[in-house]
Amino acid sequence: MKKNNLFQKLTFALLFVTSWMSTAALAVNDLPGGPANWQLNLQPGATKIAQEQGWLHWFMLIICTVIFVAVFGVMFYSIWKHRKSVGHKPATFHESVKVEIAWTVIPFIIVILMALPATKAVVAQKDTSNADLTIKATGYQWKWGYDYIKGEGEGIAIISTLDNEHRVMSNNGAKGVDVDDYLLKVDNPLVVPVNKKIRIITTANDVIHAFSVPSLGVKQDAIPGFVRDTWFRAESVGDFRGQCQELCGKEHAYMPIHVKVVSAEDYAAWVAVEQKRMATKMDDPTKVWALPEMLQRGEKVYAANCLACHQSNGKGGGAIKALDGSAVVLNSDASKEIHVLLNGQNNAMPAWKQLSDTDIAAVISYTKNTWSNKTGQLVQPADVKAAR
């Protein structure tokens, strides 16, 4: 029996080491501007606010640790030193004015020492005045929309979603994944210039989200119907990553934030490119499209915005309804599907008003003529514009 037990223990140890080595072989590296392996502390701050938060974290932790050690040290020393087994007898005494004053004044002083730097940091966090750039971050289920509303780049609007390759990895159970930025890679990052004060206005289109980038020291709830704001000033170029930090539904884990901080020159170049892209997307809503070119555009819109939920085969899954064979999609009255895209449906289908008339018309035409849906129907941008 003893030999069998020893053999079992050795086998278990060998399996453990093998498993550990296989895991180590797939280990990812620390992600600059994002999480690190075995991270126990806050991420390194790239802004003065984030650095102040890190300092406050340690300051408060040290004070609390000293209080804990002092209080429990005295308590356990007293219990041990004055125990009954060594002959001590309970003392009889009444309240002491000096002790009452001491345990009132000392905690008051400690609280003041903690409150002063904390209040200074909190007030600084809320000072969004004199911003060089103002960006509205809108939370959607489940992606972020960024609108540059003041400063260089005014008028630019982008939608930022999880990179589809990462979603595929997740759908496959993340087997063998050794990607440093797993579930943190997006198609369109939020680009800002270095050493500029960036004001972020947050709101949401459907449920409560939270815009958070730890390295930049920002976390602000995005609430439907309300406008909140925060700010940051990055002191170095680089990529800084965060995630929605408010449980917002089944795809909460697929809502990353990527802030790309670049030099002033690179930012100006990016603005020029984006403005040209915006100009090309300003399609004439009265233009009459042919079905082949509309389907080609619709396929791209579907891949960027619909694929995550409805899948490439249009079958959906779970609470997500299938588009292949859908009564709404097959209906000869296209206004029904237009209404769904503009206003959403139930709690599963968000509104897509942020898309252009042409993009909505294209994706509807695509769904009506793909998979087993061979309706031959073509929706024009003018139809969408009339329904808005």
C-alpha cells in the first residue's frame, strides 16, 4: 500500500510539473500600458493623476497597516502578558479622561492626515476646465463610440470594437492563446496627442457602462441620459488599455478601451487622414445604388458591427435571433427592419442610429440577400433617411 501511495504521489507531482511547464510555455508577456503577469500593484501611471493615485494607495496602505499592527500588537501583548495562568488577576478601574481624549484626538489627526492629500487628488481629478481636446465617449452594447467635439480633429467620429480575431479566439475557448493583448485589441483606438489636456465626456446609449483606463488614472461611469466628464494628460507616447468596468450585459468582457497617445506631429497627420475618410463616408443620401455595390458595402458593415452577435452564418445564438430565415428580414416591407436598426428591439438588439443612412441601407440589403435570404430586395439610403 505504501509503495502504491508513493507511486501515486510521484505521478501527481509529475503531472503537476508537466502542466505547469505547458502553461509556462504559453505564458504571455506584460502589456505596457495594460495589465501585467502576477500584477499585485496598480499599473504604472502615465499621468500625474495616476501617479498621485499610486502614491495615495501606498500612503493609505502603510497607515492602515501601522494602525493594524499597533492595535492588535497591544491587544495580543496584553492578553498574553496578563493571562490568568501566570497569576494575574483582573484589575478594577473606571473610565479615564486622558484615555478618552487620546483615543478621540489621535484618530481625528490620522483622518485629517489621510483626508488632505486624498481631497487634493479628488478635486484635481474633477477639474476638466481649459481642456485642449474634448471627446465624447459613448458606451454601446458592446463597443465604444468616440466623437471629437472640440479642439484639433473636431468632427471626427469613430466606433471602436473588439478585434474580430480575438472574439474568434474566445469563441474557441481561448485554447493555446498566448497573445499579450488578448481581448484588449480594438479595430479603431482612441488617438490623442501627448502632453495635452484631454477632456472625456461620458454617456451611454443603452445601459450603464464605465470608461476606465488605469494607467491614465481615469474611471467614469457612462449613464444613459446623463453626461459625466473626466480628464487626463498623458506624459509619454504609447498605448494604454482599459475595459468597461460596469457590468453591462453578456458581452461585458468584450468591450475594451485602447487609448493611443502620439506626438503632436503624428496626431496632426492622423487627423488629416481621418478627416479625408469622414469626407468619403459622407455619402449623398439621395444617391440610388445598384444591388451588387450595395451588397459589397453591406458585407463590410455587417462584419464590423453585426458579426459578433449574429455570426457569419446569420444563425445568431441564445437570446440573439437568427437573421437567416427571419420573418422581419424576409418581409417585403423593409421599413420594419429599418425600424429595428434605428431603434433597437427588446434588450438584446441595440439601436444603430450612429451608422450612416447608406451603411444601414447597405447592411439591410445584405441581410435580405445573403444565406438562404434571396429576396432580391434593395434598400436605398433615402428610405433610411425618411424613417429617421
